[in-house]
Amino acid sequence: MKFTNSARKAMTNALRYFHSHSSKFIIAGALLGLMGFSLNNTRLNADADNGGLFLPDGFKALVVVDSLKGQARHIAVNSNGDIYIKARNHRANGGYGNIALRDTNGDGKADVITPFGKYDGHTYGTAMRIHNGYLYFSSELMVYRMKLKKGQLVPDSKMDTIVIDKPPYHEHQTKPLAFDNKGHIFVGWGAGSNAGQEKNRLPGSPGVGDPASPDKGNPWLIDHGGIWMFDADKTNQHQSDGVKFATGLRSLVALDWDPKSKSLYTVSHGRDDLRMLWPDLYSPWQSAMQPAEEFFKVNEGLDGGWPYYYYDQIKDKKLLNPEFGGDGTKEGDGAKLTRPILAFPAHFAPNDLLFYKGKQFPAHYKNGAFVAFHGSTDRAPYPQAGYIIAFVPFKDGKPSGPWEVFADGFAGVDPILNVSNAVYRPMGLAEGPDGSLYVSDTEKGKIWRIMYRGNKKTFGTDQLAAMEKRKMTASNIKTPDEIKDNLFKNMPSTSAVYTTYCIACHQSDGKGDGNRFPPLAQSEWVNYNTNRLINVVLNGLKGPVMVKGQSYNEVMPAHGSFLTDDQIAEVLTYIKSNFANIPEIVTPAQVSAVRKKTPIQTHD
């Protein structure tokens, strides 16, 4: 290689300068190492097995931290590489709601792990975002922020309260956050109901409200089931201080602002339990397949249709929910509602959304959207599904192609019979300053960093082929065959009552989901007081309750109004005879005796 005289002179001067100031460069490098994770991913050694993940060709991954005591919800990465995590379990995290991570030796692994930020919160609190030099985070009821200082890992600034919600706690109360380019913060307000019923999750209970009459609408839609817009810098704002930006969204956890199209987007959770609540209208396969998880571009005034309608991605139509007179075919006024820009398979559980702005990944990913799917709980008798990171290519503010599988392997088992079998469940997404993608897990608090090490110029169909094959063949992603993929087809010993009414929450192994629905396996509620157990089935139960040392705060519907004494005796005998419980035969006479002593109740 030949150099011009001017080039040689410039190189010589540069080398002289470096040698004369080498100590300064070494000190500066050391300081950068103390200030955050390595910003040069090419110097990092990816894990030999990519942390257990399957990725498109050219992508590599390393595990930043293997586990966190407080587990993890959403995640944010600062400009120096420091990582901030919303803890899922405050109690296990020393009472703190947040966790800060730092890498001080440049190997990409967290060697400083510091819990911080004490505030009231349960397992639904979700958000962790960095915006304009502030760290924003949320509990179920509040949105907070703390000022970040350059080089300081744990902020010591006061904790500002930005948005205030009112009790009580309920399901779907997550408070995800997004910010526009005009000083606004968007806050998701999930509805504490599955399908707007008079009695939540009670089979046959009708829906409240008239789909055709806004003045007689479902009460949850007054101040829940939507997105509210606030001033991002104003403190102590109540819901009434904000603007109701969108409605008809049952449960939203995945929320992001796309700076390219200057628009807000969400991927919302569809309703559950079509088979359990309406067994005469939906087969197990139909219930596993419906309804879609809907990807919306959220313009002000959007109505997603909940609780009156759901989106059938197979028929490509909004259909009337059975609680409001639907039967799987009736459309009502569904055609008048906003259509999703894309539909994902049922029950995948979209829990974060991120529009990619970096330059590290190939051009295929520029401005596209990554979606973290936490995974299903109620697809039985078919394999549980989701548990992946998906990618949606975008152009001109809308999808430019079908969704792709970007990362799989989190669950660690195939098939996923019960949600409790999944080793990890992807939850949060964040983009690092170098363009790496970070993924958090709820079950053990594991964090991955995904990097691109291939040739960006040649990236294309061939590099995506293996992931496309996984989309078509992996049991947690593909559309299951109604007969062949029924995991219970050779299990005649299962209880008809259990598989219809109990399995969606408590799972086929009786272990629940570890968060919302308690275990029946080796449970003190199952083994030590049969009359109490019968009463719970007859009359239901409201939380919070402690089961095997963990608090649960969901609603157990009353089943006494529609199950006979024989049916309750059968299902309780089944539960007590399985799941490593103490075997016992429960008789119809026992159920009848308890029924006579306690009037049958139903619970919202």
C-alpha cells in the first residue's frame, strides 16, 4: 500500500501526539469503562450458544446478567450503556422497585447491580424509559421520574410523581409509557376485566353496556381501557388532567412512539377464555386461535372495539363478542371500527414494542418494529405459544411485509405444555447507544444483548430462511393442527370440568402461571380444608390471598350457579388425586352440605 507525502506526514504527527498523551488516553478509557457498558460491540465476545437464543444468521447474543432477585419488566439503556430495569418483584428486590446495572471491565457483563427507588408496587408495574435526561418508571398506580446525572449510575435526585391513578389494584393495570416530539407522555390504562361482563370471567355472564349506544356503554371505558396523554414535565397530574387519546383497548403493555412517522403505536392484548366462558359456541381449537393480538397505529380518537368486539385474524373481520350477543360469526358494527395495521396470533401476549433507530443492524431493520411476546397461558389443549421477539418491517408508517421471528428459544422447552414449564419469558426491549438490542425476562430476571456481526451488505432472504422455517414449524409459533397438535388427545383420564373451566388459569399441571393465577399443586388451599375448598369453587374468591408463600390478587369466579354437585365433586377429586396433592375422594353429598350452609355468591 502506498501513501502520499501529505498522508505520511499526517500519520507521523498523529502517532507523535498519541505517544505524548498516552497516559491521558489510558485514563480516559478507564473512566469510560467505569461509566457504563462497552459501546463497541465488536470487542465483546458473544456467548457460544447465544445465551440459548435462535437468531437470524449474522446475529450474536451475550447474557448481560443471568438472573436478578427482583426479576424484570421493562428496561432502558442510557447513552453511556448503563442499564435500568423495572423490578417485577419489589419484595424480593429488598423493597426497591428499580435495578441499575453497570459493566466496569468492558466484557459486556454486569458486575455492578444496584437496587434503588422505594415506592409501592406489585407485579404489574411495568414502565422503564429514559426521556430528555430523566428516568421514567411506573407502578400499577403511579408514574414517576428521577433526573439522571452524567456518569452517575444510581440517581440521587428526588423522585417526582408525574401521573397519579387511584386504587383499587386490578388486572391489566400496567402503566406503559411513550413520549412524542411535542412534550407529551402517553400512559396506558388497562381495564380490570376480561370481556366487560357483569361477573368477570363467569361462564355465561352477559356483558355490560350497549355496543350501539355510547351513552349506555361499558363502565370500564369511562376511565380505563385506553391511552391518556399528559404533559411529560408536569408533576402530580391526575387522569382528569390528561386527554383521553384512545379507547377500546383491554390490556396494553406494548407502547412506543415512532419518530420516523411521528406516530404512536401499540400492540394490545386480545380477550381470553372464549371456550371456558362459552363452551357451546367455541371449540378448544377456536379458543386457542382467537382473538388476534392487534397492532394499532394510534391516532387520537382511536376505538379498538373492546369489550364489544374482537378481531378474527382468520376471517379478517371484527366480530361481536359473545357477551354482547356474538356467536363467532356476527359482525354487528365491527366494520366501522379501526382495523389493526397487522394482526398477530392469539394469546401471544405482546408486552413491549420498540421502533429500531440504530445503525448497527442491517438496513432491513431500520425503522422497523420489534415486539416482545411474553407467551400464552390459555392455549390448552394445544401447545402454549409466543415466547419470542418478533420483527415487523416498516415503510411510510405502516408494515411493509409480514411479521418475522427475530429471536426464539427463551422458553427452553418444546412443546410448552404449561406456562410454568417456560424457563424464560421475554418482556422488555431497549436499544443501546451502539444499536444493540436488549431483552429482559420476567421469570428469572435474565438480560440479553443482541448484536450484529455479519455482512450488512449481503444480508437478505438467505439469512432469514432459518427463522422463517421456525415460524412455520416451531410448536410455540406455528398454527397448530386441530387434531395432531392436541396434546390431550391421548389423555382420557383428564377431567372434563377441569379442562373446560380450570385449565386456562391453573394450567394442565396445576402450577398456575406463577404471577396471576395460583398453583393447585401441593397447595394448602387444596390439601388441608376440603370444606373451604368446596366453598371456593361454589362461591369464588377475591384476592389478595397467599398461596405457597406468594400473594395473588386475581378473581376466582363462583362456579356454584352453573356446576352441579356431581361436577364439583368430580373436579375436586381429580385435583386432589393429581398434582402431587394428598389423594381424597370428594363426594356430591359433601358438596351439597356446603352448598346448603352458604348461599351461592357470584363475584365481579
